[in-house]
Amino acid sequence: MSYSLKNVLLITAAWTCVVYVMLALIASQSELFLDSNFLSNFHMSDAITFWTPWQTWDAQGYLQLAQQWYGAEHGLHAYYPLFPALIFAIQSILPVPHLVIGFFIVNVCFFASVILLYQLVQQRFGDRTAFWSVVMLQAFPTAFFFHLFYTESLFLFLILLLFWGLQKQKLRVVIIAALLLPLARAQGVLLIVPTLYVVTRKWNSSFNTRKRFVLYIVAGFGAGFLLYLGIMYASTGSISSGFDAQQLYTSQYSIQQLFHPLQWLANTWGPQHWSLAHLPGNSSLDRVWCITFVLLLIGIYKTLPREWFIFTALVGLITAFSGNLMSFPRFTLPLFPLAVFIAVYCKRNTCLAITAVFLSASQLALLIMHARNMWVA
């Protein structure tokens, strides 16, 4: 069996086609689409067409921002600006529908992420682990979001670009990623912690040089975060509008919840929150995955580079503790060390193949639910 990057890319292309074919098949059966779910949430048009299942839930918000930017719809202030800004920038040059450009961006980002992840893991663990790491990443039950009109693939690309730059000790690449991460998602600013860990403890340079690098990197993350606040102020009149808008959603993500752990436990882990119906904010699936995630962290700590553990634990746990676990299986998608650990831990290809098949089958089931406009993540 060949573990080459070429085969990895072929598998990625094949699975991407499977996702889109499955989505197209569901979209062609209009009677399967749950109009009520679509019309009861934010949407730009009441018309239900073949393309509606391709742009449900958060995709409607990003489309609105790409076309009209931030406005009176306060709920959209919770969305981060990088993805819609990229769509707007490309559309201003190429007269192509915003939806098409968005799908182009997510796929370019994902294929670039595959290459970066393969190279990162290959350098540390070899071809076999690199191959299976990418397979496991794509097989995860909610990984179809990498191919949809969402920010998962963009955020993953920036994370891997950052770690690739750290591993290669390329300061400019690290600073570019540091500048863009806070514009892509709220958790982006947290990447400053593993970044500073690597630069101060693993880069081969003098103390004074590393100190200067630290200032550059802090400036990069700081500039990205300040740019985000500036965009929100210029667009909405308030630097806190994005944070305030989070409270309009069922998830109610807020950093303030970190200071009220008992309240978080009561609001997240009570018996009423273990719904088998996978309801937003009350799904047993989200809670089972959170427990599994914590257990996987133990393995990541023991087997993977320390900066990868810091990144996974920091982003994953703060995401969990700052909300009610709504969409947790999707928010943890970009935490690539989870996939790498499975590839390292399982020594037999048969075990990895069976795991990948099981996870992929689960992914197709969830994709069908999403295409019908049922809540997934």
C-alpha cells in the first residue's frame, strides 16, 4: 500500500465527490427538505430551490455578509468577517455567484490543509501516520462541513499554516497566520499560546532573537484582534457587537461562563440536556463527544508534540466551557491532533480502515440529515 501524498489527494478528491453527489441527490428530492426549519431561521429568500440545501443554517448568514456586509440583522454580528470578506473580494473581480465562490474557497482551503497536515505529520511520524491522519480527519462524522459553505476549512487551513510555519521556523508565515486567525473565528486568538511556546522553547536562535520574534508574534495576533474590533466598530457602531450577538443564539457562547463552572455544569450536564433527538443545545451526542474528547486529550498529551496538546486542550476546553456544547462536534473539527493521535495509536492498517469506514458511514448519515435541513452541528 502506498502512503504517498498523491494517493492522499486522490482519496480527498474522491470523498469530496461523494459528499457533493450525496448532497445533490437529496437536493433533487425537494419533498425531503424540511421547509419549516429553513423558514423559521434566518434566511434570505422564501423560495425553496435545488440550491437551498447547499446554503442552510450558518451558510445563509455568510451569504448575507458576503453580499451586504454587516447591517441591521444583529444576529449576523456573531459571524466573523474573514470568510465573507474573501468572497466579496473575489466576487468584485470575477462576476461569479457568491455561493460558487464560497465553495471554491472552502475546497481550496481544505485541499491545502490536506497537504500541510500530511507534511507536518510526515516529518515527525513518517508516511504511514501522515496518510492515516488525513484519512481520519476526513472520516470524522461531521467532517462534511469542510466541504460546505462554512468556515471550518478556512480555519483549519490557517491553523495548519501556523504550525507549518512554526515547524519550519518561518517567521513571516507565522505572522501572516497570526494576523488572519482572529478574523476567522473567536478561538483564533488562543493560538498565541502554543505559538509562543514553540518560539521560546524550540526555535534554534539566540535569546535576544527569540525575544524579538515574540514581540512580532504578539503584534501579529494583537493586530488581527484589533482589526476585528475595528471592523465591527466601523460596520456596526460597537466593538462588542460580535460578542453581544452570541447571546442571541441557543448556544450563548461567552467567555464569562468560564468564571461560573457550577452554573455551567447545571446548564450543560443536567438530565434534561441528554436528548436522544439531537436537539440544539440539548444533544446527548454533543455530550458523549465532549467526554470522548477529554479522554483523547490524555493520549495526545502522552504521544504527540507538547504544542499540539496545548493547542487542542486550550481551544477545545475553552470552547466547551464557554457554551452549552452546542455544535461541539463541528467546532472541534479543526483540532487536527485528534486525527493524528488515532493514526499513531492504531498500529494495524485493518483497525484504521475499519474505524474510517465506520466514521465515514456515520458522516454520510449526518450529511443526509443536514441536507434535509435537520440540525446536525
